[in-house]
Amino acid sequence: MQVTGLHKWPYNPEDVTAEMERYEFSEFNREGMIELHQNAWILVLEHAGPASEMDFYMISYAASAQDLAKPMDRQVPWLEQVLTDMPDRSCVAFFIHYVNPDGRCFYGDEVLQLPGSSEMPAQIAACVKYECP
């Protein structure tokens, strides 16, 4: 399993307004929602097998040394989306927040190398939609 993509989610204030209206959030929630939208990232994992073999509960992200020391403080995938699912190869995208270039992604105890960040590919942007946790 490997991380093949790390992409900053493009912030759009209209998405926050639409989400607030859809879920009838009060204006009180706007600041926190904006912060989450502005700090959302997409990670893309590739696996040599079908997506059904991936256990999303095994995936975590540690943004800091403190998170490394306390596995319960690590982030977990948010809004997982299967992009490709074939018997010999699958790709899955999911959101994480507050990415640090020195952060680490894990599958269980295995450290998955993070690639450098890159622009959001159009095919991924077309398949996923961000909403606050």
C-alpha cells in the first residue's frame, strides 16, 4: 500500500454557506466550518488488490510528534471514496485536516511515505465533495 497523492482541497466560501444551509447550522458554527474547509487535504492510497481488502480503521495520520506518541490523537480518514476498484489494484481518496510536511501516515504500524503535495487532479475533484466532520 502506498500514498500516491497529497492534495490541498480548494477552499470555496460558497461551499461553507451551502453546507450551513443544508444542515441548518447557525451562524455560530461558521468560523469553525471555515477553518475546517480551509485546512482540508485529500490523501490518495493505492493498494495492490481490491478496495474491500483495505481496512480503513487501520489508517491514521500523525501531524506532530505529540500525535506520534499518542496514537489515539491521530487523525483518521474522513469521507472515504473509492476511485478505482479492480481485483489487482484499487485507489481510495479520503480527507484529513491540518497537514504538516513532517507528518506521517500509517496503515497499522506500517509508515506510509507521504509524497510532496501537488495540485488537485480534475478527476479526483470530480469524484469527491468535502463536508465538515
